[in-house]
Amino acid sequence: MATRTLRRRLHHGDVDWGRNEHMDESGLDDINEPLLGKYGYDEDSSEGYDHRSQEDIWDDKKKEQLHWTYLFSNLIAQWAQWLANILLSSGSIIGRFLPLPSIIQNGQGNKNYPICLSPLQEERLRNLRQRLEVPFDGSRVEHQDALKQLWMFAYPNREIPPLKSELWKEMGWQGFDPSTDFRGGGFISLENLIFFANNYPDSFQMLLHKQEGERAEWEYPFAVAGINISFMLIQMLDLQSGIPASKAGARFLELLGEDDKAFDNLYCVAFRMMDAQWLAKRASYMEFNEVLNSTRTQLERELALEDVTSIKDLPAYNMLN
């Protein structure tokens, strides 16, 4: 009964997966809270919800490998932080002689990290910030074409539907008009999805069609989840400030100097990591916020690793196909 109720509400657009009415001056949503999760939740609809059994184990080899990859990358990140704390302790003689990455040498307690940008980093950061400032505009032909391009990547053997069609819900848009789901997400969130589909098509298709792992009856909607991931990265990397001052943001600038597509590649890693967290936690859509927060924490840990000099060095990058 609960599932049928939710499905009817989804069909009629009553469940709001992506609304956030708080807007800042730049036109971006206030992203202190992800877009999925508690919105549209009806406590009465939880009656009869089939909670997952603790005895239900993963016996599929691929799921087991995915689970251990996630655990191993988490262990590496925690070990690196532990080692950094030892080397930075006041009584550590080793710490006086062993070099640490600049992002760690600033210490755990400071929030601001002085950064000296190269001309190349400044140019790439400026270009990225310009992308952030472009809102999605459904009346612009190039934005319409981008949506159509995303559909072609997602469903190469199907005709492109009208820009307002119930078929868009299959991709994980909230309603029949995808343009209403971007709101403050901006055009960059659509660019991220297209980049993911074009550069990592196997992983994109696997997540789009939920092909891996044991899935919840109430799954996260793929496209709107992708917009949330763009939000999360913008906030985590402190890209709305003049120069990113967070630890993750400072480290990201180093990676941006090596790869002008660092943000887009990190987006793909984050999406894949989010899905791995989703499966490991055996989550349902009401737990999306928790999963997204865990994903952010894990990304911050991996970005702090000493031997990471590019996005491809992140342990979680190995999960991309």
C-alpha cells in the first residue's frame, strides 16, 4: 500500500525531490542541505515498509568486490590522516624532517589556507567559476540541445522525446519537464551528467539503470541525484568564495593545475562513490542525505592523501569503468 501511494504521488509530481526555495545572490541555491531526503515525506506512508533483513548478505561476487573496494579506500584515507596527526604532533622528531603536503602542513584546526595560485590555476578557476554562474534556461536552444544530448547518451536506441514528456521521469527527473528540476543547480549540473555519460559510459549506464547490487524498493532518482552531487561538490570545494579556503578546496586547486577537467572527473568519482555508499548502507531514498554526507566525508579524506596528484590517483577512481 505504501509503495503504491508513493508511486501515485511521484506520478502526479507531489513528491518534491529537488525543491529548495532559499537562493543566494549568485542565483545558486542555499546548499546547506541536499535536495533529496525529507522532502515530500509522509509519515503515514511508512506503515508496512519492508525493512531490510540483517540476514540478507551479498553473495554476488561483483557486489562483494565493490564493498571491499569501498572499505579499503576508506581504510587508506583514515590511515593517512592518522599518520599525519603523528607527524604533526609537537613531540614528533620525524615530523620535523619529513615533508608533508601543503594542505596538511597547515594543521587540522585552521580553516583558512593561504594559497598562491599560478597563472594557469587562476585561469582554470576563473573558467570554472564562470560555468557556475550560468543558470539553466529552458528557452535557450543550446540548453535544450544539451538535454537532448543527455538523452541520446542515456538511451542511444530510442527516439528523443519532446522537452516536456512523461518519458523524462525514466531518467530520474521529478516531472515531465526536466528544466524545473535544475532551479539553482545551474547548467553545470547538466554538463556534469553529459561528461559522465560521454567519458565513463559503462559506469553511467550501470548507475542509470541500477544494474549493480541489491536495490531498495524506493531508489534515488538518477538525474536529480546528479544535480545534488554537483551542489555537494561546489560546497565542499568552497567554489562560491573568491579563492577556495577549505582544505578540500585548496587541494582541489592543486589538481586543477594538472587537469582542466578536474571538477568534472571528480563529479564522476563522487557519483560512483555515492552509489557504492548507497549499496553498502543498504539505503532507501529517505536516507539520501545521510549517504551524500558520507560521500562528502570520504571524498575529503581521499583528497587529503599525500600521494594524490590527480583525480585518477584517488582510490575511489578505480571504481569507475
